[in-house]
Amino acid sequence: MEINTLQKYIQVSDDVFPNTVLKIFTKICKESDKFQDASVINDINGGSIVDKKTRKTQSWGLKNIGPESLTEVHWTNLLHNMFHNGIKSYLKSIETRHEFRVNDIQVLKYGVGGHYNFHIDHAHSIPRTFSCIYF
């Protein structure tokens, strides 16, 4: 299959979550103390540093969490399933079979002046071939 334009790689899905779910998740994010200054990968072995010139935002990683927070478990599973189903649907729409797994979910909070400079999500230590963004 020949793909001539970048638009064929991009899928936009509206109304993925009902507004009631979004309101609850937004409230949880606003009240969470889990956000930390986001880092960037700075070497081939996956080492990372906080570099606010490159990435000025806060991040809450929803992965490798224990059962001590059922709220985190719930949202991790919900977002994981949402992204998994979205990727599966996208691959079907472009008639491609590709093995995949969701391996990282980060909730980001951008304040005034927050940014993330142009970058590529794929790195030697974290080989990503597919990225999803939920606004």
C-alpha cells in the first residue's frame, strides 16, 4: 500500500470520553500530587535529565503503579484500553497488521510558558514507532 501524504498517518477521534468522565479525570489531575518536572532522554542508555529549555512541563507517569491507589489503577487501565482500542482501530483503517502494546502513558500539565520543543518520540533506549496524544 502506498501512502502519499502525512494525513494518512494521522487519525483524529472526537468525543472519546463522555464529558462526565472528563470532568472527573480533570478534577483528579488538578488535585494530584504525583506531577513532577518532566525530563528528556539525554543518552543512548535511556538516562534522562530535567532540561526546562527543551521541555518545560510537569508529568505524571501512569505505569508501574501498585495497588495502593485504586484511583491510579482505574485511570491507568481506562486510558490503556482507550489507546489500545484506538490504535487497533487505526491499524485496521489503514489495512495494516502490526503487533503493538501500550508501554507508557504520561499525563502532562503545561503551565504558562510551558512547552516541549520539536522532538522525535523514538529513542535507542525506548523504541517507539507509534505515538498517541489525547487533548
